[in-house]
Amino acid sequence: MNRFVFLQGQERMPFYLKEIKEALAAKQSVIVLFSDIKEIERAKEQIQKSLGVEAFVSFRKQVDELQSWGKIRQAEYCVVLGSRSSIFSPVNNLGLVIIDSEDNSVYKQEQVPHYHAREVALMRAQIAGAKIVLGSRCLSLESFYLAQKEKLKFEIIPPQAAYPLVKVIDLRRLAYSERKSKSILSKFLADAISATLAEKGKILVVINRTGFATVAACHNCGVSLKCPRCNINLVFHFEEDKLKCHHCNFKLEVPKICPSCNAGYIKYSGLGTEKVESEIARIFPQASIKILNEQKAGADFSSADIMISTPAVAKQEGVLDFDLVAVLAIDNSLNRVDFRASEKTFSLLLGLINLTSKKVIIQSANANHYCFQALIKNEPELFYKEELKQRKQLNFAPFKHMILLKIRGADLEKVKKASADLFQRLNNIKTASMKMLALNLGSPPKLRGNFYYQILMRASSAEKASHFLKLHLKDWHYSGIIVTVDVDPV
């Protein structure tokens, strides 16, 4: 059984169509998974137009989902397009499974029943003797590891456009005057934007934060305004003139005085898309500037000289080909407390690089990171090999299974006591296949009214870990406390 993985190339659909056509000619069924509903609809149109066959669509909350599954079950062979749950479609004579953007975290089901669509697809393809295609512009490290072990075969689709010049500005080596001014744009980036505007070029500025400021705090007592349900900083949105929580969507009118000490001035700090727009408008008053967000996804931005967006712009349909892509505050992503932080950052940047064939400028205080070096040299394997090397040294996935026990409840002291008790209980059980690593506050520690603690474990086998936890958690009970198990968190 052949398995193919695509490393590069935005246009993977022609290859998918060829594989689907071959499977249908052999009277075999095909399941194709996409990470987005819009992509499912576009794929259905292309398949029906190119191959002249009906494609069944299946995803959660779909209208007439039960009737659709009934038709799929009755068909001798068919094509099913859907989201992660479609991997369970009751097709007959399965011959091909395709997972597009296989590195996307949406394929992990966080609620009961817990599963990862990619792992289910591999198992189902093995049982049925079917071919599996994992397509992505940026492979997951798990897939690259399987390719290294020769369990997957590479087929690289080179991008149609030329690879852009990638330049990383080291923020630690800026001139003293630049550091002192604390400008959002380095002089090099500002000059590049100015030159592109002079040539009537299009510019995209990307920052992974929405809103105007990420912290609203009293200048007098220093108390920052937080969400009462999640206990995290509220984000100031200038356009709406509101403070918002990005976890539970709690909204608050902007206070005129500090609710803690009654001082009359709230200080705003931190960067978001609106703050970047304000700063760029100050530096380049002659330019037409627009912010792209989900609410304005269908708007026409062709007249804008400078577009400001989050990395989600890479997924938008019909996005312009830019002359310059500038990436700000990428260290927020790279420095997260997450062993997958480098992998996610690399995937994010690869998506943005596909939006231009000319120039990409990235500002970072960690310019020598192998993530950036792989992009500069256009050698993705350089990143994967270095990341795998570090994961192996630390015994992280894909070499070991990381397991997160999330303990939550409405009473902080009860959650804290229950977490410590559970950690001690599991740590006292000696087993070679499991190791307790840490007990920490959750991230975030409070969410939608519940407090969180988490226990991090490492296991050599997911099956043994599952058996171990089922055995030792079934008799452990705490009133008002809920425990969830997340294997290989994404």
C-alpha cells in the first residue's frame, strides 16, 4: 500500500482529482477531509465539474445529515467530502482516503469521543487495504517522522510562483535610537514599505493579535482590567470602543475611571491589528490602509495599498498576490509555553510566504532560530530535522506520547487540592511505561467560570497509558471536579 505526503504546493487539487478518478474507475469509494466548510463546498464544485460524479457532503450540524449517511451506505461506491467526523462515513469498498491540510489542529476532536482524524484514517486505510494521501503545504512533524521511517512516501509539488526573498530583522541588533523610540516598524521595514508604495505595490502586514491594545491598566494603581469569567486581560477594540475577552466573548464598556482606585486614566499597551493600522497611518499618511478580519471577509480590498491582518489571511479565498509581506511580533507565537510552538510558527509563516513571490520581511528577537533559517534557505527539511532532533533529546512527541490531565471545577481551593491529591496518587504508582512530569496551573488558569490545573505525563505507549488511567481513575472521585484526558495535545 502506497502512502503519499505532499510537502509543498498550494494547488494540490489536480492531484486529488487524478487519484479520485482512478479510485472511481476501480469502483472504490473515496473519503476526502478538509479543514474548512468553504473548502468542502469548493471541492464539491470542482469534483462534480471535472469528473461528472455526485459528491456527498458530510459534516457536523449539516442539514439532513442522517439522510446523507443513508445514501452513502446504500451506494456501491461513492465520493464523500467532509470535516473530521466524515472519516467514519459508512462507505462500501473504501479505496482512497485524502486528508487536506493534514497538519491542521481541527482534525483533533477535543470532546468525547476523543480521536484524531489522521490516526483514524491511517487505521481505517490499513484495515480496508486502501491508499491514503496526506496533503499539506506544511507537514505535521508526526507525518515527517513516518516518512523518515519510510512508512510514508514523499511527493513534492513545487509551488507555481517563484520563492520570495525572505529577510529576518534581528530586533536585538537595532541601532540605539531605534530601540529607544520603541517603534512598531524597524527602519529597514519602514524603508521597504516606503519603496513598495513608491512602486505602486501591494503590502500585507501581519500580526497575530486583533484589537488595539492587549492590556488595559490603571496608570495609578497598576490594576489591569480582566475578564470576570476567565481572569485574563481584556483586549481593547478601538472600532467598537469596548473591552473584550477573546476566550468567552465577554464585553465591557470602556470605563472612564479605574474601578479599583477611581483614578481618571486607563493606560493601554500591547499590539493588535488596530494599533498597527494607527501607527502605519501615522508614518504613511498617503497610503490607503484597511484591516482584514472575519467580519469583512467578503469585502473588496483591491484598492488598499496596505492591508493589515492576522495570519488567517492565508486561508482567505481570492487574496491578492502581494509585493511585500511583513510579519510583526512573531515571537509571541514562537515563545509560547508549548512544545509545538516552533512547528506552529513554521506552518504559519509558510502560509504567509505563499502570498507573495517577491519579498517577506520578518521582525524577531530570535533571528537565528532554525525556523527562520529554513525559510531563508527554502529548505523545509532543515527545520524538520532540527525539530525532530530536539524532540528526541527531550522525549517529546512523536518519540513519546505526551498526556495532559485537565482538572477543572468552580472552586479554586477544591481544584487545587484535588489536583495535588491525584498527582501524588499517580506518582506513587511505579510503572516503566509512564512518568509523571509536572503539576501546574492550567493555561489559562481560569476559563468560563471554571478553574484549571493540569498534570503532564509521558508514556511510551498510548494503549498502555489508556489502560493505566482507566484503572487508576475509575475509583478516584471528587465532588464538583471534572477530569479530562488529552493524549498528544495540539
